[in-house]
Amino acid sequence: MPLFYSPDLKDISTRINITGSEYHHLKTSLRKHEGDQISITNGNGILAKGRINKILPNHISVQIDTTTSIEKSKPYISIAFSLLKKNNELIVEKCTELGIYEFFPFISERTVKKSISLNQLDRLRKVAISAMKQCDSVYLPEIHNPLQISELLKQIHNNYNMILAWEEEQNTPLHTILKKAKKDICLIVGPEGGFEENEVTLAKEYGSQIVSLGNHILRAETAAITACAQAIFYQLKQNPEYY
Amino acid sequence: MPLFYSPDLKDISTRINITGSEYHHLKTSLRKHEGDQISITNGNGILAKGRINKILPNHISVQIDTTTSIEKSKPYISIAFSLLKKNNELIVEKCTELGIYEFFPFISERTVKKSISLNQLDRLRKVAISAMKQCDSVYLPEIHNPLQISELLKQIHNNYNMILAWEEEQNTPLHTILKKAKKDICLIVGPEGGFEENEVTLAKEYGSQIVSLGNHILRAETAAITACAQAIFYQLKQNPEYY
């Protein structure tokens, strides 16, 4: 049953209107009809099943039959990544599929792409919605506005166990640090040219642990996806139900 | 120092000629000159450092100064993946970066792309060379010609611990099987629409273990990259030097 996104859905909803791009997807791409069954999520843990009640010129009204609430497992895993020249969408798509909680794009010394337009940011959010739907997930990760790395570290260091992947760190594999994490986790990966040493020092001063992702140099986007896949693998070992 | 690929390099080489696309890359894209230092690998564990001796109209002659041999860690990790409509290159690129040993593309019941042209296969091999060079790796994974899944299972089952990722398997996380692997590992991931049940049964008959990659449904290419990242993460935990 195809999954749709409606941020207005609540666990007490009995009827919901689907509008905008989701409306067009349902009506034009999937050619759904009145009476067809669909699933809807609000991207925040609620999953509803229902039937299309009416297809109108600018919205579809859906009758909700059942609603369930699915809890996201702790610790949440988020990722802070340097804006890349290309491949920001790849990071968002793949890490959303994996179940990442939040994205913190940032700009550091060697970041080539020093800003992102509102359109590009909107496009990243659409990629996340699409990945969530495609993978039958009910959590839509938040994609924050980009910050300078120093500002980001300042903002998040109290609430996260920050784990920064650095190609020059050789003695601390990721698993040794995941073991010690007591709060939600924020993985941090740098730009195409890597972090400057003073950025790594600053991250340490804010309490970040510095880790290695292994003995191969990885492209920036591969490091991001790999760090997430490995952090989730670790959680699955502690809790096979980890979602 | 940029890394180049020359399959002719041997550990006793004192001089080597670089030809073909590597020649053009060196001369035209990187504009290297006589006397410049470069690294060369044969893609099979040999790493040489040397200096450009002569730039000629169709080859570059390199004087080798030092040669080292880097051993690939056991168990080797390989991946068998269904040919995908798109994203075959993404799988090859990301898994080469991660250090995968061999690729076995295959065709199964729900594979949409039932064949691959020699050109496309050649393109995949070029993607692997480029990923190896970019990541300063000295092992070029072999990309085999595609086979039917049944033929593939028959050919590889004696030499590999086969581990097949299936979205309908919920009770066996990957780590429980990695723990038991005694031979080299071949991870197996299916096409966009997943495996048919009879294919999973056949894989089991050939001794394959069936595992879950977690509680989110992953796109086919994400499953491939994730399985490799997680299998390598596991090896790094056993052996921090795993390469």
C-alpha cells in the first residue's frame, strides 16, 4: 500500500485532506481512485491507513480507518555534514533511508560550496520526504539550515555525543566511541578536502570524540553514509528492534 | 601524491610505461611534467613511488624509486548484487572505496535490467579504477560478468560464506552471522523489487545465511552499500588494521 506524507495527520484524525505535491502524486502519477486504500504518515511517528473518499480539483479527502503510533528508538542518530559540491542529495536520501533523525549541513574552511539557496534546501527536504515514503518509514528527518562549523558545534554540543570522523585519526575506531555514548549521537563528517586541524581541535574542545571509519580513504558522501550505516549497525546489535 | 593504475607494475619493476587513459589523465588533466613524483599501483597490492622520466607522444615512462607490497586482510568481503536499472555505478564506486574484493552482478526473477552491454561493463570497471585511485587504495576489485542467480550460487557456494540480505527476514541480524563466518564472505543483495521466495530458498539450499540489515526498508543500492559498510565495521572491530 503506497505511503503518503501529510504533516497535518494526528493520532485522533478521522479524515484528512491531501494537498499540494502529494495530491498530484496520488492523482496524476499513481492514478488512484475513490475507494482505493492508502497509508499516510505525518513524518513524526504516526501511521494511518484509510481509503480515498473524494478526489476534488485541489485536494483528496481520505477517510482514516486505523492509526498507530511508532516510537523512534533511542539514542537518535543525527549527522552533521559539510555542504558538498555535488552529492548533498545522495547523503540526505541514503541517510533518510537508514533512519537518521536530523541533518545539520555546515560550512567549514575547506567547504567548496559556501552557501545553499532556499530552492536547493527545499529540494533536499523533498528528497527526504521521497526517501521516507519509498522506504515505508514514518519519521521525516529535519534538515536544518546550514551553519558555520563553529556555530554548529556551539549549538549542539550540550545535547549530543558528537563523533567526528577524521581521516588522520588512526587509533580510535568508531565502535569504541559508540560504546560510551550516553546521549543522542551526532556524527560529523567533513568536506571533500577534509577538516582543517584547528577545526578538529575546536570540535574536541566542545567535547567531540574523533574517530576513524577504517583504513581506506572515503569520499565525503561515502564517509557520511558509512558512518550512519555503522552507527545503526551498532545499535541493532544492542537492540534488534532499533528503529 | 596522485595515484595511477598500471596492471603491468611488479614488485621488481624499476621502470614502467603508463599508457592509454592513465597516460591522458597524467598528461592532459593533471599536466604533469618530467621529474614530477607520482604513485602507481597494479591494483593487486603493489604500491610504487617514482618520478616521471619521459613524456612521449603515446606513453609516459616512470622511474620507480621504491616499491611496497600491502596485504589485503582476510576474510575478503565481496558482494553479489542484482543489476539495477540505475545505480550500478553507485554500488561499484562506493563499495570499491570501502575495500570490497570482488563484485558479482547477477540477474534474478525481478531484475528489471536483464543484461548489460560490454560498454556498460567496461564503464563499471573504469568507475572501480577511479574509486581505487581517488581513495589511495591498492586493490582493484574484480567485476565479474553477470550470471543468472542460480548459476552464481552454484559457482561461488564452495568458496564463500554467502550472506543474503532479505527484507522479509526479521530475526537474524547481520552481526550474528558475521560472527560465524569461517571463509571469505560474499554478501548478496537483490533487485529493486526484492528476491522471489524460491530464490531465497535456493540460496539457503546452497548454504547461504539469510539476514536482516535492520528495521527500515532500503533501496537496493543502499542495501548493497550498507551491507558492505557494516561487514567492514565488524571486521575492524576484530582487527583494527583490517584493510
